[in-house]
Amino acid sequence: MPKREGRVVIWPAYIDAEKSRSEGRAISKRDAVEKPTIDEIVMAAMEMNLKPEAEREKRYPKEWWEKPGRVAVLKKVPRTAMVREIASRIKRRRG
């Protein structure tokens, strides 16, 4: 995806409770979810009207050997607040 103004990338590692901060988790473990998927992130971002674009073949730089993919969304609030809200919505969906 070419760099676009007003968009930010959300990697699953940002909200993965199984990752440490040094491995890429951007929010507290309490707010994070276990093994989030691209589809869950896309659904949560759609609920928030962030117009998500999934890129499934992308590799997270800290784990270049895996292809977790990423989601580009509109930046309406600071990234950490957005990531926290996405994780919260995923938790509610999972029950």
C-alpha cells in the first residue's frame, strides 16, 4: 500500500496479549486479546467507521518470518486509543 495521508497501520501484534511490549504490543496486557486475527481487526475497524484495508501478505518487521498481515485504517484519534478500542470491540465480539 502506498503511504497515504490520514491513515495508520494496525498490526495484530499491537493488541496480542501473548506478545511482550518489546515484541510489539502497544497496549496493556489487560486491554489486549489473545491471537487477534486480521478479520477481527477489520470487523472492529468497520464498526468504528475507520474504512479498513486489509493487507494479508505483509510481514511484521519484528517477526519477518511470519505473515500476520496488517490493516490500514483512517486516523481519527491517537493510534494507542484506536488500538485499545479495537481490542475492546474484539473482546466484546468474542464474548
